[in-house]
Amino acid sequence: FAAVDVIRAKRDGLRLTAEQIEWVVDAYTRGVVAEEQMAALAMAVYLRGMDAGETARWTGAMIDSGERLSLHVSRPTVDKHSTGGVGDKITLPLAPLVATCGVAVPQMSGRGLGHTGGTLDKLESIPGWRAQLSPEEIGRQLEDVGAVVCAATPTLAPADRKLYALRDVTATVESVPLIASSIMSKKIAEGAGGLVLDVKVGSGAFMKSLDQARELARALVGIGSAHGVATTALLTDMSTPLGSAVGNAIEVAEAVDVLRGGGPPDVVELTLALAREMLAIAGRADIDPEPVLASGAAYETWCRMIRAQDGDPDAPLPRPAHVHVVPAPESGVLTRLDAYAVGVAAWRLGAGRARKEDPVQAAAGVRCLAKPGERVERGAPLLELHTDTPDAVPYALDALAGSYAVADPGNDDAPAGGEGI
Ligand code: URA
């Protein structure tokens, strides 16, 4: 094969053959196909698309670029993947909950980039906690505790790591076949028997519209089926942050509240919905996770899961050096609190990173003191901005400008909030 022929075929709208796909992904991973050639091919795929068969092959080639983990665990294994959101700490209560119900959860997670948080960044706010585990440690912890949340091992879909970095700088991230194959190559290589996808929809998500999210969900489920991994997807709202905490340590604290039988109702509801899907995929639809969560038994599993990775679940979490309070501009009902704006604000406060190698602040983030639909009083705290670098506060306030609205139920032209701050 020659790379130009593969690029030309896709440029002209042809379907790539299995042999072309396998060759080009492998040759790119080995450095035989040059970055500029893969960039051109990624753009051709972005513009021309790939059908379900091509996408499944592409995913298979990315899995084959590395090792597929074989998990020797006596229980069924199921993983969850979220396409990313704001305040999405669901993995933290979900993994120990499902493990407590008897199904093992091997979950390799990522770090945040941009306005969406990363599960590893959140967990690293726990003193001592370690993200990097060897395949042997993963296997042992799965058997002993039933849940592992850790960093991807370096041999997992290396083609994706290379291609994702290239897509990031060539405006080719937002392609359904490329996103779907990227996500699924890592998840299938991880070796879980089943997979539940939480496909986010709304301003804080990759997919802003329901149609786009549905298309991505179908592509993801199609790839799972083609590779023999039982896969289901839920489409869930990401127009406003999940729960009230957005950041790192602040989200861990909220997850612990949920594990102790409290926490915000939307976080509890989504945790239970995803737990039910995971149990069903593992053939344990007979187990109701709700009483298990309420009993505090999943909190015990959480503590064991954190300790197994050298973290101290009883240690106090880092607290911010500075808290800036944003008051409600009017009395009335909060009608909107935009997920994307809150995510960008948390990011600017230090919870996220601008470049892959940047550190994050454990204590930075945003606490939302009201959810859309709730009543607020003029001047009462609406948002708390947490940071160790108070110089960042004006930038966070800029991100929040116009991002929330309070309506007086008796006044049809209530002003949008966020101006003048
Ligand atoms: N997440 C991934 O892992 N890959 C993508 O392409 C997009 C989101």
C-alpha cells in the first residue's frame, strides 16, 4: 500500500477496505506513515465519514496497535465510560457501588483537558492516591476489592494516543467515527466483558444536540457489538453541571456524600441508573443497587479501593486558599446555569489544565449553591469560586458572564444574570 492511495480513496468518498485500514493504522503507529499523511487522512475521514463496518475495522486496528488486557477475574466485569461533562464525578460512587453488588469494575480513566474534568485529577486530590498500576496490580485489586479506577497502561491502544494528539491540532476531533473508534479502542483493549456508555448532551458536552449524541451513541454501541463486547448507552443531560460541585477535591467530597447515603439527587439518580445498566449487562438485573447505596456498604468498598492505591480515605481533602462568592442578581427562580460556562470557570480557577503537562490545583473549582428550578434570593450566595490563585477570579467571572438567569415568576422580562460582575 501507499499512504497517498488510501488518502485519495477517502478524499474521493470511497469506502476503505479492511486491508487498507489495518495497514494505515499499523504503519502510522510504527512511524512509516508520516504525521502529515495521517493528518490528511483524518481530515478526509472528517469530511467524508466512515460507515459502521469501516469504523469497526478502524477500532480493531487501533486495539491491535497495543495489547488487549486479559482480566482473569472470577466475577463478571463491566466498565462505564462517560463522554465527558462538568461536575461528572459519577465514576467515583458508581465503581464501588457496582463492585459491592458483586460485579467487578475495571475502569481506566483519563485526565481533564479543557473545560471537562478528569477522573484521575479528582482522585489525585486524595492524599497518597496513585493512578499508575501495573496489569498485575489491576488484576489483584479487581479480585480483592472488585473495583479499580486507574490510568490507562501505556500499551493500551498506542495508535489512539498518537492519533488523538494529531487530531487535537488539526481540527479533526469532532468526527463521529473518529471519536467513537478512539473511545472504544481503549475500552475494548481494557478487557471488560461489558460496557455502559453515558453519552452526554448539552452545552457542557462534546455533543451539543440530541441528534448528534444519538448518532455517537449508535456508533459506539455498533463498535461494541462488532467486537463482541455487550454495550449499551444512555443519553444524559449536560446542559447544567451535575450535582453542586465542579472541580477536583470538591467533587470527591460530593461523591463521598453520595456513598454515605446523601448527596445531590441528580448525582444519586444518575449513579443508580448507570449501576442498573451495568448490573443488567453483567446478568445481575435481579440486584437493586438503591438499598446497597443507602446502606453505606458501597462506602466501605470505596475506602478499600482508595487504600489499595495507597490513598488515605480518612485524610482531610485540600481546601482552597481563597473563596469568592457570586451573589444572586435577583430574587426569583434560577432558570439556567450553563454547564459549559461553569466548566470554563472551574478550569480558569485552576481545576483544569491548558496543556497536557500542566499540574491542576486539587482545591480549585466552583460550588453551585442552587440548581435550575430552585428559588434564590437577591444578594444570597449563588456560586462559590474556589482557588489558590485569586488572580484567576476575574477570568472565571468573565466565563460566567451571562451564564445564569433568574426569573421572577411574576415578571416575563426578567434579566439574565451574570452581567456587570
Ligand atoms: N474522548 C476520546 O477518548 N477520544 C475522542 O476522540 C474524543 C473523546
